[in-house]
Amino acid sequence: MLAIRGSYRAILATYVLTMAAALLLAYPPPQEVPPEGKDVGTAGVVFGYVLLATAVFLLLIKFFPKAFKYLVLALELFFLFTTTAVIVISYDLPIILPFFAVAARLLWRDNLAVQNVSAAVITSVATAVVGNSLDPAVAVFLLAILSVYDCVSVFVTKHMVLLAKALSTGGPLQKKGTKIHLLGAGDIAVPGVLAVSLLKVSPAAAVAAAVGACLGLAYTVELAKKWGRVLPALPTIALCELTFTAVGLALLWSP
């Protein structure tokens, strides 16, 4: 389970940069979306995978906490290598970069900046790939489903809070007296998928959606500061993103 860690300011900055990177990596969008990308049922399949992965992580946290941390790191290294390789192939960069990325993540594994760069690379590439393969309507449905799930997992079952606590270690480089906050990579990827999918409609609509998502996170941060409690980030992000998307499309299609 990937996450962005650090101060609220660092999380916001990483969020904006990751969203921008996803849009740049996804441009220009493909002319056609695969058939499964137009099927609303695809959103249900993705949601099922999310539930399955969450269940596995919760079982590991409860019965094998050390194995959970090793598994999370191993998965991150695998996806870091894979996504960096995608960037290398796409932009004809030196082939050694994926190996360098993995080595850097291992050598400075307790450094929050290195952790966040790794999460940003993986999230931006995954967001670009998935967003380009989905129709905007399917991306909206997926965002809606996961927003409701985010509320339930934080306020009702509270298992997302447990996951956050299991991942919220700052490492030995954390300064004493500083508080490390955490934002799951899904809170970037899911809104990012909608923004990327809108590139097929209009780059302006995609940018409007991304701006709305970033402002939604900023508002969530202010609420978290005010109330001093863990909040689900996705619902507010989704509301702002959908509002900005609607306004952007209305302006685009107005005579």
C-alpha cells in the first residue's frame, strides 16, 4: 500500500506534482479506448481487487506484522522498477535508470523524500496507463464507488485508520517533535484516472479536473487541521473534481 508521508505542505506539493506528471505522461491520449474500458462493470472489478488487497493487508497486519512491512516494500520495489522502465522506454532514457531507482529506494529507505518520490513515480505512471484505458464515464463511476468506500472504511469499519497507522512510521530521519501525516496513493490515483481519461475529451477539461482535485485535497487538509482527526480524503476531492469538470465541460461546449 503506497502512501505520501510528511507535513501537510509536503503532501500537497507532492500531490500537485504527481497529478501533473500523470497528465504529461498520458499525453497525447490514445484514439480509442479498449472495449472493457467502456464497460461500467470494469469499475466493479477494480473495486473488487481493492477489497481483496485490503483484506490481505489487514490479515497480515493482524497476524504477521513484520511480513506486512516486507511485503509492502517488496511490492513497491517491483512497481518502482516496472514504472521507471515504462518511462525509460517511452522517452528513450538510459536503461540503467530502473536499477538506479530501486537502489536509491533501498539505500535511503528511511528518507521521507525518497519514499515520496518513489510513490509519486509509481502513482503517476499507473494513473496515466489506467486513465488512458478508461472512458470518462467509467472513471466517474469508479471515483464515486471508492469515495463511498472511503467514508465507510474511515467512519464505520475504521479499517483504513488501522492501515494508516501501520504505514505511518516516519523513520529515523524524522525530526523530533514533528508530526508525520499520510495520504494514500489511491487518493491521488483515482482522481488522477478521471483527469487523464478526460484528455480524450479535451486537455482543458483534464486540467480543470486536476485543479479541482488539488483544491479538494487542500480543503480536506484544512478540515483535518481544524477538527484534528483522520478524515477520508477522497469524497471531498471527488466533489471538487467533479464540480470543476462540469464547469470546464460547460465552458468548453458553450456556444
